[in-house]
Amino acid sequence: MVALAGVAACGSGPENPLALDERLCPVVGSGVTQGGQGSFTDDAAPVQRRIVLMGGGPEDDGASRGFVEAAGGGDVLIMRARGSTTSYPNYFMQELGSDPRPNAAVTVRLDVAAGGANPGVLCRVQHAEAIWIAGGNQWDYLGLWPTTLHDQLSASANRQIAIGGTSAGAMSLGEGAFDAREGSVTSTEALADPLRTDVSVSLSPFGQPELEGVLVDTHFSERDREGRLLAFLARFSLLVESAPIRGIGLDEGTAITVHDGTFTVSGPTSTAAAWIYQYAGTPSLASGTPLSLDAVQRVRLAPGDTGAWPVDLSMWPVDSLAVIEGNIVRAP
């Protein structure tokens, strides 16, 4: 297991620019840095549709291996706005020991957001058999990347390829997203006033169809994020007409993999978990007023748990919660 999230957030190794086959994709151009191993091809690969969501911190090797193997020996593309261009390619190509091994693992880092419209970048998105969105700041991905790139990431679902991410990358893949446009927010702040400007929730421009009606949060237990996830759900419910909606809280090192109508939770220890929240109400929100919600259901899923996707809450022990003037309580 490799703690890549820290590398993503804080540093970058020596660049390792590739000489990709320009007959397939042109060079990426200015404002974009590229690194990795192997050369993209347009050979057909037996790709599997797979969604992998990770909670930040150390990667879960089992979920990562499943993600890479879903590419069927094809090309894996890592997208990010900052950090190393070599850490993920080394991890995906060398350290995981996947079978089959990818033909290529390439990081494209958009040093300038507008670089996402570069034909070389869009070509790589169009030809990848698996796309991974690294950690960082989700506003870079959701708010600053250009529409042309958003459209190509969204269209990846039509090709039924594998797609996943960790931390901000995972948070960007749900239908709803805490977009961090105004920076981060704590549970205490969000519960005290869910309409404050930094409780910024929007619809992801490349949310995946398997995550319709879902909003994802990460670093969940470690950063005490239950309260803010409930505030996000209240805001998300006002953006969509469908009910119920769900929130997924992922502890660090924990992953949910969705494949062929099933899910599997994986993680390093039995204390780590994936938390599923369901809310079917219509909140009444007022500026400067603490959050109040009725009838929230919560399920804790531990590493090794598996079942049908979407999660059937009736198959798991359910806690009933309410939020009363900003305080979370267990309901009878």
C-alpha cells in the first residue's frame, strides 16, 4: 500500500515526459505537464465498467488493482491539477502487480485549467480504458476545467470504461458535489448555517450514472465530517427532484468499488468504514439558522461487505438520525 494522497497534495517527483505515438494523440502543449510509462494505443482492450471511490489517505491496493485490471491491459489515464506526474504511473504499472498489466499509465496535469481543452488532452481522455482523478481541490476539477473536458469525462460512461478517484477526485464523480468554490467548511460551521456561502453544493458536470442521486465526502471519520455531509444533503435535495438522495462518507484508506450491479467495500482495518446516508425529505432552510432534518437513515459498511448496488438499506443494520437545531441525535 502506498500513501499517494500525500504526494498528490504536497510534492512532485522528477518529470518523466513521454514520447506518445503522435499518430494517435498530438502532444499536450503548453500549460499541461505529462509523465508516466508506456505509449497510448488505439488497440481494443476487453475493458470492464467499474467505479472506484476512495476516501483519501493511503490507497487501498486491492481496489486499485481491480481498477487497473478493469482496463484489460489497455491505457490508464490519471488526471490532476497539481502534484506528481510519476507517482500514480509507477504505482499502477509496477507496484500493484496487476494482471493484466496496463499497456500505459500516463498522468496529465493541468497546470493551467484551460489546458484541458487542448486536443492532446482530449484525445487521451477519449482513448483511455481507465481514468483516475487524483486528490487535490475539487473546484479545480468541477469549476475551472473547461466544458470540453467535462463533456469528454462525462462521455466516458458511454464507452463503459473504468473510472475512479480519491479524495477530491472521488467527490467529483457523484451527481451532487461539495464543490469547494469558497474553500472548505467544517461540520460545526455547516450545521450552524447550511446556507452559508462556503456550503457550496452543485451538480457535477461529469457525475457518473451509477452515482445518480449520490453525493460523496471523504476523509470522513478522521475529519469529523458527518455534520457537513448532512448539510450537503440538505442543499443537494434542493437541486434535484428525485428522492431519496444519498450521501457516501468514506474513511481514509477505504474504497467502494461498483461493478456489474454490485458493490464491495475494502480498506486497511476493521475500524475503517464507508457510511451510507439516505434522506427523503424536503428541508426548510433559512439563512443564519441551524440545520434541522428529520428521518435520516445511516448504514455503516465495513471492509469485506458486499451486496447489490444501489445499497439496499433493509439488508443492513440501520441507525435513524435527526438533526435538531444543528445537533445530530439518534432517533427512536
